[in-house]
Amino acid sequence: MRKSIILIIALAASLNMSAQTEEKQDSLNIPVYLVDGVEVQSINDIDQKDIISVDVIKNSDLTRLFYPRTGGIVRITTKSKKYLKPIVQKHQEETKKAKDNKKSGQIYIR
């Protein structure tokens, strides 16, 4: 399983990081890395044993969301969810703080 994951990532990187020689370059042919739904700049610090699945997505509708990076999307799912946990924790803290500051009889729109 580890060899196939490494092979997929290496293949995606080699296909998507080819140099462009056109003078008018309006996009970057580099992949977007999504780890547990969170965009990361580098996947070097992800433990191979922590990876559940790796998907390479080359869909023009999805890559438009990440324009000008048009090299595709590498979606990685992990067991530990280490990139997702801080975001969820921050949201829970902000929700608790907002709930504590709420005054009776007032309507709050978020």
C-alpha cells in the first residue's frame, strides 16, 4: 500500500510539475494538496502510516476553484486528522465564546 501511495504521488508530481516555456503564462501547473479537506503547502511532514487514501483529481470544474494552480488536486485522507483538528477546535471555541456573550432577548445573525 505504501509503495502504491508513493508511486501515485510521484506520478502526479512528475506529470503536473512540468516546466512551461510559453511567454504568456497565466497559470501554474502545480498540484493542490488537500489533506483531510485542508489545503496544505507541503506533504513532507505526513507520516506514511497515517495515510488512509490518496486520490488524484484532474477535473476542470474543480481545478477552476484553485486557479491559477491548474495541476490538479491531490486529496489525502489521514487517520489522525492533524490538519483538521485545530480548525474544528477553533470553531468550537468561537461558538462557545459567542454563546457566552449572547444576551437574552437579542437576535444575532452570523
